Amino acid sequence: MNINYNEKERSFRLDAKDTSYMFKIVDDGYLCHVYYGKKVPDEDLGYLLRLDESPKTPRENMRDKATFMDTLPFEYSCFGLGDYRESCIKIVDQNGCTTVDLRYVSHRIYKGKPALAGLPATFVNNDDEASTLEITCIDKPTGLQATLFYTAFTNLDVITRSITLKNTGEKPIEITRVLSACVDFDDDCYDMITLNGSWARERHMERAPLHHGKQSIDSIKGESSHQNNPFAALVSHNADEDMGEAFGFNFVYSGNFFAQAEVTQHKKTRFVMGINPLDFGWKLESGEEFVAPEVVMVHSDSGIGKMSRTFHDLYRQNLIRGEYKDKRRPVLINNWEATYFNFDTDKLISIAKEASKLGIEMLVMDDGWFGHRESDNSSLGDWFVNEKKIKGGLKYLVDEVNKLGMKFGIWFEPEMVSPDSELYKAHPDWAIQVKNRELTMSREQYILDFSRKEVRDYVYSMMKNILDSANIEYIKWDMNRQVTEPGSLALPPERQREIWHRYVLGVYDLMNRLTTDYPHILLENCSGGGARFDPGMLYYSPQIWTSDDTDAIERLKIQHGTSLCYPCSAMGAHVSDCPNHTVGRNTPFKTRGHVAMVGTFGYELDVTKIPEEDRNSIPGQIEEFNKYNALVRTGDHYRIGNTFENIEWDAWMFVAKDKSEALFEFVQILARPNYRSRRIKLKGLDPDAYYYEESEPDRKISGAALMNAGINIAKIWNGDGIYGDFSSKILHFIKA
Ligand code: DGJ
């Protein structure tokens, strides 16, 4: 077993692949953190706690227990006991007081990993992949029982954490804060990396050294958000893609979250992550349980790149599910940027006809096919076909598309309702709202109260009618506004704060029903572009729309940032028309293809209208995508360029796990005059093997030379050079 308990030392040791994580039970049953980092031999590291230094343990120095509490590195910090750093848990007890004091009671260690009721979480495919430690603690005065879960993966540098609370007392307890993980590092020598942005520029990478005080990211929008992704990494100041230490944290949740690094008075760092405590509340009646979502923790001793590759492997094998998990996704064409709301059956069939000739495999009908929707101001919630637009009905359209040899996909926004809809007129109380307050509109729509089963059931029955009426093989599940007036007309006053989490649980419930009842349908999540690109969503959909920004150059940043913890195989990426609809930039069609090839690949343009030359290059582009897709989906991703620092060029690689081949992609962003060829060092190859580039089979170069000396871009590309801004090139290296 890769988790062990040392009875004598009262210490726990968790070993993931090359990682060790240790903690200990000290005086009075407090759980304190000892070590997290590169694997070390099995020995007692309890001395690291300095329990012989001042402040002494409570047993030896009861007169100043508070100093001890504010100094001890806790595994799970409680509010009200003298630990003035960020707390993980806070309650309101029967007396209205907020102190909570969790102490060790018992533990158990077993192979495998349990599921989290109602929540997405990483899983094992067989019990040998991981071991789990459950530690039960109790707050004696209230009877609040907490179970801390730790799972250590055997072949990945991954440790996951979560917590379950149970009220074993007689009186109700309100939980006002329950974070899922806390790590107390012994120093403050880290930079914090986060993924921030806005609509159309999601997950831009930011990096800043830690300093005294609290540095946090969060969402209080009801979803993980465009602005901050539920990901943060603490990396050593010298860490780059290939060296240095990195600790990555990712929250498997799609609602309000909070992540914070706090540098304390003693220059230590406390990192915490979990559900955003702001406006959170959950009443636990006697006997009731609350399950908090999971935090995935990845350690890398060889830079940020290795951290990312560990996340990718974990998510591809142990989070993403369903029939498309290990499959190439059909090349789709989506009509959103082609037509927006202005389409009908004839228009869609004309796009499909042209697309099918070019080798595109699926037509996706985006927003605007239902109710009387002609723009974004109506009909959400009326999930029946607008036969004025879809003349002949949905089945006719889908059959016609199928006759062309193409699959058919459809767009829904199940969580929403327009004020101008039959649904809202019949059930105005079904919107998330606060009694006697005006509802705030956003994109002229409201959010349905998915905490209510009857609301979910009704929406699902409408979706089912559509899905059962024609051969639908793909769904794009969109979500285009954030929560305001958080409240539910179905919850009693003392449970109003529960709406945030109950809403997310409701979304998960419906996605679970959908994917269980329609296992053949490929589900793509989306939220106004990429506002819900999080591991929670990946549990239900193997791909997520990365951003509404389809510009190839802006996508370099978005996809680079996203790849810090999410696999490229999950990134929805399309070739669109130029000038680009978001930034007005013109880029070569070829470059747009090369950048979209990093993700799931598809088209988002009116194929009947684009320039002849672009249209003619689609079959070749699809052939190229097909050729490399297995490598992209299953290989190791190496970032070489970084357009957050260098805006002249970008490059990256996908290397087969057995190192037999590698795809190298290069984009020149700004052409420079009188500039010599660039030398770029490849990554991830076998140093002892020889490789040739596919177009030059006679020229064999060692992996060691390719990685340490590099390649001269201009020379290899002689005659097929990189000319002008935004040009791109791919190279395919094969082991000789
Ligand atoms: C936002 C999505 O990101 C777009 O791709 C598109 O589906 C629109 N919503 C439709 O309203």
C-alpha cells in the first residue's frame, strides 16, 4: 500500500509516484503537516515540526496554547482556536457561536478511491491505481464529525483531498465555511501562478511572487468564471517549464470557489482551496451529511511542464468518462459565427452540403432553433422547435444531414429562462430570485432554480422530447449568465445561503441524467465561451468550448494558459473566418488550422461563403488533423514558447508516450526584418534515439542534439519559409 500509518510516531505517510506527503497526530489530537514534496525514504521526519522549540505543545505549556495554535502547520485549520491564519472550517452552533475544534478520533486506509456523492471527482479504473486514507475527527461540544479524505495515486504525482461533515449531535449546526484542502508550507519562497481573464481572453497566465498577507482568487458568480479559473500553482522562484518545483491545485467544482496563499508572520505559506465561503451557508440537521468537493494536488520536481503533463494524464485517464474518452472527435462545423440567429433549414442544409464534400463530419446547429428566438432576447426554456425557421421539422433536417453522411449536433442552454418565454410566464417562481426584489437581467435572461427537482425534471423532459425526435449525436450545453439575487422561493429562510451549492448540484444531477440516458451523445460544455472550463465539467463532458475568441493568435495565449492543467484533447477549438469576429485580425487559414489542431478541431464559418482558396484547403487540413490527432490526444504536451513573455513567436510539441514520434508546431507572430534563423530546442524526445523529420528521411539527428542544440527553423524550412506575421509550420519527427 502506498499509504502507511506509523503507530509509534503517530504519523501518516502518503506516497504518490515520486511524491511524499506526511503528517502527524500531535498532542490533544491535532493533525499537523510535516512534509510535501519529492519522494523521500521512509523515516520519521517529525523533527521538522520543531515541537521542542518554543512555543511548546499545550501539554507542556498550557498557559500559552494560543501561540502554539497560531504556529502549528495544520492539516485542516479550525476557526476560533487561536490559529489566526485562514481557517478551513467555521460553523454557527446551537448557541450562535462560531468556534469549532476538530480532533483526531480514528482512521482507515484502503485500496482504491471512493466516489463523492452527487459530485464529480477523479476515480480509479482499478483499485491498484491509488490508496485512500480516511481520518475521522470530532468537535466534541457539537458532535460535528469531519472525515478528511486523502487519495494518493501510485503512478502519478497526484494526491486528492476532500472532506465530509456529519452532524452526530442532536441540535442543528450551520456550516458557514468548509474548504477542501489546506497545505502549510514551511517557507514563502514561491511564485503563485493563476489563470485569469475575461470573456474572449480566458485563462491568461499570471505569475507573481508571494508576499506578506493574502493573495487570493475566487468566483462568486455561481460558476467557475471567465475571470479566475479554480486553479493555482505555487512554484519555486526559479521554476520554468523544465526545472524547479511546482505544486498545482485544481478544484473539481463548477461553482463559487476560493483559493488563497497566505504568507504569515513567520514567513510560512498557508495555501487553501475550496467552496467560496462568501455567502455560503449549509444547515446540517442531526444525522445529516455534507460532502465538499475535491481538490487535486500535483507535485512536480521538474518544472511547470511536468506538472501540466501529470494533470493531463490524470484527467484523461481518471476524470473524463464516456464513449469519447479515448476517441478522436468528429470534425464538426458549427453555424454560430456563420449565421448567428439568422438561419433556417435551407441555410443549414446548404452549409452541410458543402461541408460534407470537404470531409467535415458533423453539423452543429447553435443557438436560435427553438421557441420564437430570433435574437438573444427570448425563448430560453421553450425547448421546442421553431418550425418557421426549421421548416419541415427537426427530424427532416437531421435526416437530410445524415443523408449527406454527416452527424448532427444541437445547442441547448438548459439552465436559463427568458422573461419572454412560455416557461417563464407559466412559472415565474422557477427563476433564482429573492422575494420582493426585482430580478436583474443579464443577456435578457434569468437563471432557473436548478436546486428544485421539479424544475430540472421539466427541463429534462423537454430536452428528452427533442433528443428522442431525431438522430442527435452531439450536444453543446451552454450557460450565458451569472447568478444575481441568490435565493430560492422553495427554500426556507435559514437555508437560503444553500442556493449556490444546491444549484451546482442540480446542474450535475441533470448532466448525470443526460449522459447516463444518452451515452452515445458527445457532450461539449460551454459558458459564454470558456467560463466553465473546470474539472467538474470534464467529468461530464470530454470537451469544453475554450473561448468565444477563435482568433488563432489570441488562442495561443488562451490555449497555453488552459494547458497548464487541462489536457489539449478537451479544448474545443475551431477554424473561423477572417477578419476574426472578436479581434478583427486577419491570419492565414493554414495557421488557424494549426492552432485549432491543438484541440478538438472543427469549423465555425459559413463554408459556402469563405474564399475559394480557404475552402479548397479544408480537405488537406482535415487530413492533417486526422494524421496527428492520436498524438495530440494521447501524447505528452511540451510548451516551448510563451506568448505571455515573448510576442514574436510560439511553439509547442506533442510527443508520443513511447517517444517514437513527435509533432512540433511553430507560429511566427511578428515577422522581423534582417533577422537570422531561429534556433529552437525540442523537448521530450529520447536523447539516445535518432529522429528524422518526415520530409527529410535521410537526415537523422539524435534526440540529444535536437533537444540540446536544437533546430534552425529557416534551414529546415528552406523553400517553404515562414513569411509574414502569423505564419505557421508543423514538423513531424519520427524515430529512425
Ligand atoms: C456563447 C457560446 O460561447 C457561443 O459559442 C454561442 O453558442 C453563443 N453562446 C450562443 O448564444
